[in-house]
Amino acid sequence: MNSAAVYPPLMAPADNMFGNVPGYEGTVAGGGGYLPPPMPMEPVAPPQPGPVPEDWSIPSLSEDAASEAFKSFVSSHCCYRDGPAKDGVITSMEPFNTFRYRLETFTESRSTEWANKPHEGEPADFYTQTAPRPWEIQAPPPSLFTNQTQMIRVPYTSSIKDCHSCHAAGTLQCDKCHGNGYKPCSVCNGSGKKSDEENCTNCDATGKDRCRECDSKGTKKCETCKGKRQLLTFIQLKVEWTNQVEDHVVQQNSGLQVDDLRSVSGKELFKNSQYLCYPLFGFPNSAISEASERLIREHQSKYAQTSRILQQRQTVELIPIMNVNYKWKGNSYVYIVYGNENQVSADYPASCCCVIQ
């Protein structure tokens, strides 16, 4: 008589068996490292001269605008008296406008790790078909130049195993009451009596309080399997989209540091976005051309080995910087107004000590 073959349920493979899945040989618990991407399919565009901006000028900052920016700066500091901003007289203004080159390289990187979750009836599909390799799995990217992370369960790598934390019991001993369901009374410290030998009314003289952590059961639901007793074990793919940003600011002698300029914008002179950017050879400012060539070379060398470059974008801005000289009470001082936002940097001459309660 013919009978249908009976197969045992597909349970978890030994830990080292995941390493035998083609394309996942380095996958281990805790992360298997980043996986090199396939070779790019699109050709790299040959270097070409960058366009020359038609208008390099920035509208000159007026004395009124400089004065208003200074007053706003002072009002934002509780310890600054308004004398210099209110009574100071501007004597001269000197521009130190500079260029900022910015390169953004939008990358996608992939890594794998052995993961698990409470088993909620999902089928075990380990080895029922060939698992797709890490870079074959579809993962639509977010908007360009936007950071995002996505976790994906790799198909045909899932298996079922008993929970290792509770040994398939679904519960664990409560660590607050050590499985007793009760704790010493917090009022009488477990004696059942008050200091005057009266019975403790908080615990009805029992000396015990109900454990609220486990509702006096002595056990709590296992946090690993959430009480399901079994785990679905699988290879998890981590896909990370990262916008790698690097700036180069042309040297200027205003006294501002490069970090001061990170929070402000300038006049956009040039913007270009494509799969792989080419350096701005022949740009009128040689420092920008050199920075463009260096950063593009460094980014492609740094990120192409462990990530897939999806898009690059380069921008050139002209950042307004104005040194404002002024006199107050017969002494000369200076403050700097910079960026389209008219930010101010100053060594302020009139501050007081104040304590915020």
C-alpha cells in the first residue's frame, strides 16, 4: 500500500549552517559586515569644464541691515547689555566673501546578520528555494540624498526553533520577587508590625506586599519570544542609504572659522547632480577646481568599495561675510555678519553676570 511520505517540521538549522547559504557565507549573530556591491553598470562620464556663473555678485550689506543683525544678536544673549548695539557707531565695513564647495555622495550599503523574532505562525522556508543574494533583493531607495535604514527578512532563510531564553516555557521567573509573587512590605520591612508594636495595616500584618511586576504570579512573559515559546530565526538584511557630505571653504581672512559657516547658506552659483560627478575643471576660482577634483576622487575611493554610489551632487556657493568696524565709548570694536541669514560673530564688550534660577 502506498503511503504519503511524512516529513518532520522544519526546525532551526545549526548556527553555522547559515554560513553555507550562497552569498551569506560571512553571516553571523551580531552582524556579518558590509557586503561589496556589484560592479556599476553605468559608464563614468569623461571630465569636462564646469560652467562659468554669469553673476558672481552679492548685494552689498547696508549699515542699517548690519546694525539690525547686531541688535538681534545681542537680544538673543541674556547676559549682553544693549549699549554697544544701541549706541555704537559704524565706522567702516569690509567684505570677505568666500566660496564653499560641497560634494554629496548618496550611497547604499548592505549588511547581513542572524536575527530572530517571536514565531507567530510564519512558515519556515529555509532551503525550500535558493535564497536571493544580498544585492539581488529589491529595496526601493528613498528620495535622493535622504538618510534611511530598512531591515528586510531574507526569503528562504527562515526556520523555527525553541526559545533559548525560556526554554520554550513562554515565561521566566520574575526577577523582582524571585518567583515568590510577593515582596517584603515596604512599610514594616517584612515584620508585620509597626514601631509601636501595632499590626501593620499596609500588609495586614503579613509582612508581604503583592509583587506588581508579575501580578503576584511569580513569573513574567518571556521578552524574547513574547510568550510564544518559539522563535522564527532568519538572515536579516540591513539596507542603509546615507548622504555622505563634505565641504571645502576657500580660505578667507575675516577671522571666522570654517565651523562657523556650516549653519549658514550663500548665493548658489552652480549645482550639478548625476550618477558620478566630474570635477569642475576650469572653474574661475582655482581652489574650487582643486577641491572638486580631490573630493570626487576621495569619495569614489572611500565609498565605492563597500557601498553602491547611487548619485552625486556638487554645489558651489558664494557666502557673504562682512567685517563691521564700530566705535563705542571711544573704543574701536568689530563684529562679523555672515551668510544669507545675517548671522553675527562678535567679541562683545558689554556683558554682565546673570544666574538663571
